Amino acid sequence: QVQLVESGGGLVQAGGSLRLSCAASGTTSSTNVMGWYRQAPGKQRELVGTISSLHSTNYAASAKGRFTISRDGAKNTIYLQMNSLKPEDTAVYYCYFLNLRPPGLAPYWGQGTQVTVSS
């Protein structure tokens, strides 16, 4: 089992910034991928970005240039720095953890943290 604890959501005005954190604990492989997804009301959950245990990152088009994912490997903690926020970034943001060894395991999800961007 892997437990994910997220923090850092809140209300911010358009153009502002927020930083989300997610700490993973439990049975974690040293070879893994962590990341962020988000889900807006009435919409499907969508990828924001991921970062591997080798610090390789991948971003959705909507996040490129505005959002940055980083991680503290020693602590299995990741961060999502969100700049130039837009009202359309309003969503519940979910942390994601996937052990890659052994392959084929199901991912773990955090409880979600609300991000609201006012216009």
C-alpha cells in the first residue's frame, strides 16, 4: 500500500500562483512515476504532468510553460508549481503514484485538493 498526502490548494486570483505538494509513503519502489491529474466539475480527469524517479517530466499541453513539477527523491515528495493561473485551471487536483517494479501494478491516488482560480 502507498499513502499519498496532498497539500497546498486554495483560492487564487487569475494570474496568481500556487504550489501543491504530495508526499508518498508506504510500500514504494525506487523505480516509480508520480504526477498530477485534475478534474473540473462535469469533466473527466485529465493529466497535468508526471515526473519519474529519474526526474524525467511530461506535461499536458495546457500545463507547458506555466506549471513545473519537481520532486525530492529522498522523500518521495513531489511539487506542482503553478504560475499564471487561469479560471479554467479550477479543478480538484489529484496526486498519482505508480510503482514500476514489478510492472503491471495499479496506481495510487491522493484524496485531491481543490484549486479555485477567480477571474
